[in-house]
Amino acid sequence: MNLTRIYANIVVNIKGFYRNKGAMFFVLFFPILLILLFGAIFSNIGDQSYPIAVQNKDGGWWSQQVVEGLNKTGMITVTMVDPSADPYAYMNDTKSNAVLIIPENFTADINNTKLSFQYTLDALSKTTESLNYTVEALSRTTDSLNYTLMALNDTGNALNYTAMALSSTQGALNYSLMAMNSTQWALNYSGMALASAPPSSTTFIGLAMNASAESLGSTGMALNLTPAALNASLAALGGSQSSMNATLLALQYTQATLNATLGALNATQAALNFTIGALNFAIPSNETLKLTMLYDSSSSSALTKVQILQQVMDGFNKGLSNAQDVMAIDPQSVVAKQFKFIDYYAPGIVGMSVMTASLFGTVGMNTELRQKGVLRKLATTPLTRAEWLVSNILYQLILAFISTALILFVGYLAFGLKPIINIFLFVFVLMDVFAFSGIGMLITRFVKDAEAAQAAANLVMFPVMFLSGTFFQIEMMPDFLQTVANFMPLYYVSDGLRQAMILLNWAMLYYDLMVISVFGIIMFVLGILLTSWKED
């Protein structure tokens, strides 16, 4: 193999490239144009804010909170619209794609709703408190009943059992008094909630009030019976012959107290359930509490604005209903540093640039030499087929490395791209050249016409370019296209370059390198074996 002849053929190819202004543009300047264009569009994608027009017809405190909440998101830029203006005309005149309308009486409606909700919440708290006290009163009354029964059955220890029954009855009396007080407060709060409640919750509040009133009546009955039971127990402590009769009387009163307390418990439980039902409907779903959002459904940015506004409203709803987060996301990045869009995009442009230069360079050169009859004449020169192939691949590598260097340099100057330069960068570029130069040789082997060969090269290039994650992540594609992407050689070049230059994920890097190396070598060897000077 003669190095002088290889060098001479490389020089010839470079001179031809220099004279071909179209080839120079697409190999050197088109990738630079792409990285400048897409970099300018997406360089600030994480800091993007969306303008939205807000028409505040209310002017109250809550409407101001909504506007401030939108501004605090950092993603929305608010422009206020005159409350008397026609929002549809405003959208048409200003070309706005989203207008938020805060209706009149918005603050008053929120205040009424919030007041009703808070009173209902207070009623729920007091009803729960009353239920607990009633349970305690029931427990003490049951103890008193049991002790009274034991006093009747064990006359020798009747005095002790009667004393314990007396103590339990006294405890039941105290708890019944506390339950009655809590129930009265629950009834008061329910009445205040009813005054400002939406229609959806008034029925439940009314039922809760009826149940609370019933609970009050039953508790009052228990309170009336408890002193009689206490007096009977005191009489039984006298130790006289009549103590047995007094104990029996205490038993009867305690049993009646127990029944009344059970009635109070059931009524309080019903009041609790109805209050919970009222609480669920305390925030109404009628139109007066809805903000109107006018938007252009054909605009993707308008749809994004709707989603952001919905998240803001969710936050307000949680605050109004005193809800707390039970679950939350704790994002923890496993990447050492924060990457920009250009970090993802630049390696893909490098892979695409090398692919197009190698594919169209090989196809263009072979078809041109065939049409001029040069390939057939080369067989009569001292230049061997191996020397010709080596010189051509070295020429493609020179163009590939120049293009790569220009892309990275422009990315550094324009967007602060700081790739990691290592041996794997050169290896992936080499395999990229091998793979698509081989494909180019295969195309020109079977497609003789120059225009048809260029069309075939385009047929290969465009699906590979758009389905390999060059311009966007393949996770954004439908599942079946993601499967197709895994069969695209450029996918492994682009991903491998990202791993080598940016992410340094060695496991993925070695896998990408293995796949593209096997594919590239196979394509290049097939191209060499099927290229024949004599037939051409």
C-alpha cells in the first residue's frame, strides 16, 4: 500500500470538496446553522414564562390573591385587562391566546363559602368531642349498672359495690354534662354554617342539627335520671333493711340512664355523619365560584397556560378547605450537575452532520466517478482498490472531524457548551463514518443512476435523522416509534456521544459503542466487498 498515492487521492478529494460550494455548505455550515437556530429557540426552555391576560371584575381581596398567586408561579406574566372590556374582542385585537376572567362578587362568594366551611368544621369538631364524652358516660353508666347488680347478688359486699356504683354514676353525670355542652356548641356552629351554606350542604346541616337536638334531648333525659340513681345509691349505703329496695331502685334508674345515654350516642353518631356529609359539599360547584378561562385550543402554549392555572387553583382550593398534603414528591437528581438543552442537542447534531457528510459524500463521489467513467479507468492506474478505499475513508474522517470541531466550537461560543473531549468521541465519529460510508457504497452498488441514488440516500437519511433522537428525546415518541428508533444506527451514535461528552454513563456508553461498532464494520465491509471497478 503506497502512502504517496493515498495522500494524493486525499488531496484530490479535498480540492474537489473545496470547489463544490453546495457540499461545503451542507457539510460545514448547515450543522452550524442548525445548532445556532435550535440553540436559540430552546436555550432558555427551563426559564420560559407564559403571558396571560386577566380581567378582574371583582376587585376584592380574594381576586387580588389569585392575581398575586399567578405572578408568584414564575411561569406566568400577568397583563391586566380593563374590567369593562369585551374579552373576546381583546383576544382578537391583541392576538392573545388566553384570558382569565374573575367574575363579580368572587370575593364575597369565597368568604361565604369559607365561613360556612369553617363553621361546619367547628361543628364537626364539637360533635366528635360530644361523641367521645357520650362514650365515656355510657362506659361509666355500664359500670354503675354492673356494680349495682353485684350489690344485689352479693349482700355481704353490697356496701362496697354500691359505693363503686355511686362513683361510676357520678362520673357518668360529669361526662354527660360535658357531652351536652359540646353538643350545644355543635348545634350553634351548625346554625351559623347554615346561614351562609351553599344549597348542596344545607340538607346535611339540617339533618345534623336535628340529630344534635335529639342527642341533646337524650342526654338531658340521662341527666335527669342520673340524680335519681345517685339518690337511690346513697339510700342503699344506709345499710338498713330498706337498702335492698333502694338498690333495686338504683338499678332501675341506672338502666334507664343507660338507655337514654345509648340514644344520645346514636343521635350524636348520626349528627357526626351528617356533618361530614355537609363538609363534603361545603365548597359548592356552582358557576359563581368558577373562573372563566378563554383560550385558543389550537395553541399548545394556551393549553400549557390552562394546566398552570389549574395547578394554581388546586393550591387555592387546598388552602380554602384546610387540606394538607398526605403525599408529595421529593425530587432528588442522580446527575452530578444540571444540564441544558444544548448539552442534549449538540451531540445529536454532531452525529447527524457526520452521517449526512459520509452518506451523501460517498454516494455523490461514486455516482459522479461512475458517470464520468473514472471508476473503470482507475483499474488501469497504479492506484489499487484498497488504496482508493483507504484514501476515501480518510477523506471522510477529515471532513467529519472538521465538522465536529466547528459544531462544538460554535456551541461553546454561543451557548456555553462544555463537552468532555475524550477518545470515545473520536471512536463514535469513526464508527459513524464507517456505518454510513458503507451504506453509501451499498446504495451506489445497486442504484446506478445519480438522481435515483441521491433519492435513495434521502430515503435512508430522513427516517434515521428524525427517529434517532437527534432533535428530541425518543421518550416523546409513541411506543411503536420508540421500538423503531432502537433499530436506527444514528440513535446509538447520538446517545453514545452524549454519554461520552456529557453524561459519562460508562455502561450505556459501552453498549452504544458495541452496537454501532458491529453495525458500522459490517456495513463498511459489505460496501467494500460489493464495490467493483470493473463492473462500473
